[in-house]
Amino acid sequence: MPEPTTADTTPDIRSARRSAAEYAQAFADIAPRFTRAQAVVEAERCLYCYDAPCAAACPTHIDVPRFIKKISTGNLRGSAQTILDANILGLSCARVCPVDVLCEGACVMHRYNKAPIEIGRLQRYAMENAKGVRLPPRAANVNFRVACIGGGPASLSCAAELRRHGASVTIFDNRALPGGLNTYGVAEYKLRPADSLREVEMVRAMGVDFLQAEVGADIPLELLEREFDFIFLGVGLGAMERLGLPGDHLPGVIDALRFIERYKTQPDFQVPGTVIVIGAGNTAIDAANAAVRLGAQDVHIFYRRGEIEMPAFLFEYDHAKVEGVRFHWMAQPVAIVERDGHAAAVRFLSTQLGAPDSKGRRMPEAIPGSEFEVACDLVIPALGQSRLTAMLPVEVEGGVIKTDRATGRTGNPKYYAGGDCVNGGREVVDAVADGKRAALGMVNVGQASRPVHSQTLDHNHG
Ligand code: SF4
């Protein structure tokens, strides 16, 4: 997995201890849990559509009407089982999926000018309240070995699906805790590390082995190639792009992913003063909202294009405005201004939109003489993650791994891949779907080339 290359530039972020209760309050959920009565009422609104568009809109094709129906009849275990059969990370997806543009966006209720069924909250209700859920059953009909490199959602999903078919799987992850961005990179008010690790434990309980090691440094790739029949690459993307401006190395400048990781791993982390976030994608908004909740007095997002061109989802934008984040359009940073060895302001130029690029996006052009400065205490660039640069024995095009979409297979038959390193950085649920597809791709090839063993695996292995 590519290591972040940016230096740690935040030694002087001021922190003050806050109690666990204060922390929980600061990161209260955006969408509170359903009570039992609320869940049943909401479930009974569902029309249980045949050929349900909500299920078709889910990249993992969870049988949405089926799991909702089970909530309405009080069968929470069956409901959670239905979710897990399709998506082993059903809990985290219930928390982080952009449901407005996926299942809920497709709900037929829109056609009747009614509010869509709150599928995300119902899924969360089932996953959090079901007791005695059995893990998805195993067919146990293959006996090959797979190494998954990277411990994020794509690898977890791939590993779980492979175990359901009887393959032996080891996940190699270079971080202290598995779970990838689910553990380290999702805003706290959406998903807590404990929930991510709960899902990791579920995958471990299916018999998946986890090893903390950096492939290429601690373990040679050639060794994995010898020891395993297939290798799944779920390595994600690289560190966030740097601004590449004077002063971007200063203390008081930290990229959005490192900022999110920092406050999630240091619960007493606080951010007083004025914060400037540069960029207007979903991660930028996660960081800005977190800064508000961590105690910043003013949080500003600056973007070099206009509101219409903003890459963040509309519901994320609306939510950030409610949190108190202030947005500024058509402003391009040109330097971080230093005072006493610390970032003290950002210098901007106003922009205007020029001719479209090859993808049809109008390019921002700086307006000469329009320079202005905004004082701040912390700068958080959120420019997206860098593309793959690691030397991998697979074809990389445009910074992502080339695969066959249906099977996740790369041009090298030993290697499969999925998640951000293939799709360039999409949702958790997309990574889960990729991992599942790749697992089934391996199972199909493995079944054709290896003897089928009929065996019953111990459900509590591992
Ligand atoms: Fe229920 Fe809406 Fe899905 Fe139909 S589309 S099954 S009403 S959630």
C-alpha cells in the first residue's frame, strides 16, 4: 500500500482534553437511530416492490424490500442476515452510503411525491439491533489460497466472499488496525472506528487471517506469488495531493485525510481559531464539518470553481451549511503565508471560468491583480488522493489498475483488484461490490482448474 509521502506538519495543533461524553456529543450522529416503533412504522410504509429499483441501485444488490419486510414483522435477525448475504459490510454501508443518490434516490415513493423510504436508517437499525446473527453460509467448494493486499473494504469483502466458498485467505495490511479508510478515514459522525473494527472481527470469525505487514518491505511480493494461488490488490490510492504552493510544508497545514485520521485516533484533539479547507469534494466537507465540531470558531471552504461545479454531493453541501461551514467560490490559492514559522493565512486569486477541458469542464483562470489574503490558524488541503505510483506487476492506466469489470481480473491472471485502486476513489459500497466480484471471479477460475472438495468448514474457525 503506498505510504503517505507528506511530512507531518502539525506539531503545533493545539489540543485540549475533552471528556468521552463531550467527544460523543461533538460527534453526534447526523441521522439519529430509529427507535423500534419508528423503524416498524417506516418499514410498513414500504411497498415491497417487485423488481425493486432500490435494490437495483445498490452496487451490492441488497434485497432491500426483503430486509425491510423482516423489520416490519420483528425478524431482525433475518433482516440482518439478508443484508449480510449481499454485503458483509452492511453496517458501515448503512452509515456511510450516499443513499440519496443510490437506493433512496431510486425509491418509487419519489414518483408519488412522497418521501423515500429511509433505507439507510432501517439498514442501520437491523444491523445494530439484530441478535445472534449467523454469518453468511459457506459453500466450501474450493481449496485455493488467496492473499489480499490492503485491509480496507474491498479486501474485507473479497476475503469474506472467498471464505464463503472455502478458500483460505490472508489479509496483509501495513497499518496498526485493519479496516482501511473505514477505520481511519471516514468522518466520526458517520462511522466510528469501533464499528469498522466490529466488521473486521466478523470477517476474522469467518476464518480470514490478518497479518500486519507491508508487502514489498516486510514481505517480498515474490513470496506471496509462490505461496498463494491468487493475489487480490485492494491497496487504495496514495496520499492526498499536495498543494504544490509556497508554504504548503508549514506547521499548521495538514491534508484532509491525515486530519481526519488524527482526530479519530486522538480523541482529545481540538481545533480552535479559523480553519481554511481548500477543495470542495466530499472529503473536504467531512474535514470542514469535523473542524466545526472540534471547536473551530470559523471554518471556510474555498473552491476555485463555482457552486455548480462543486464535486461534493448536494446533501453533503447542505449538511455542511447547517453545521456552519462557510463556502467561498471562484478563489484559487497561490501561497500559504508564514508568520513565526506557522501557517498564518492563505493568499488567493479570484478566478473566472475559461474554456472547457477535454472532459468538458470549464477551467478556472486566475484574474490578474485580484489577490487577497485570509488569516487562519489551520489550512486543510483536500485535493483528492494521488494515483498509484507503486511498481505492481499489473497494468496501471491513468493511475488506476486496469481490470476486467465483470471479474476484477487484471491482465496478469494471478492478480485481481478492486476498490479505489481500480475505480479511482468511489464509495465504500463500490469497493465492497468490487471485492465480491473479484472473489467470484477467482472462484470461477479456481473451480475450473482445481479439484472440488466437499467439506464442511468450522463456522467458528479463527
Ligand atoms: Fe420499498 Fe422504495 Fe424499495 Fe419500493 S423502491 S421496495 S417502496 S424502498
